[in-house]
Amino acid sequence: MAVVATAFAAPAFAQQGPANAVGAGMGLIIGILIAVVVGGLVGWLASLLVKGTGSGIGLDILIGIGGSILASVLLRLFGIQIASALGSLIVMFLGAVLLLLIVKMIRKA
């Protein structure tokens, strides 16, 4: 009886690999969408603080994502880890502000 149960269970295990690949692909797409939405929001808020107006949706997204990357690199250099979602959002915002200030200084020079 156990042999029959294993024979019928084998096709389900054969489909596990493709299902994991599809799940990983969907996770990647959702992660990118979250990065774009949060990056856009953070970039827009940073633009409002530094410039007084937004920079346009495309540039706000790039500023937010770039500032987030800049902040995470700087924090790793100093050995600082952020454990909360709110702390991460604050760090992303500060990174976007820092990036905007750097760009502003380069444009003036």
C-alpha cells in the first residue's frame, strides 16, 4: 500500500522546481515594484525638502533608490544596522537628501 502512495506522490514533487522558479520570479517583480514606489515617495519628499518642489516622477524614483543605496553603503561602512521598517524609511529619506545635496554642490561647481 505504501508503494502505491509514493507512486502517486512523485508527480507532485516533479512540479516543485518550476513552482519555486515562478515564485522566485514573482518575488523579484514585487520587490522591484516596492522599490520603485517607495523610492519615488522618498525621492519626492527629499526633493520637497531640498528644492521646494518635486523633480518629476522619474527623477524622484532615481533619487529615492540612489539615496537608499548610498545610505545603506554608508551605514555598512560604519557598522550600523537598522532593525525597524520606520528606521529604514528614515535612513532612505536621509540618503536621498544627502544625494540631492551632493548633486546640488556638483552643479554649482
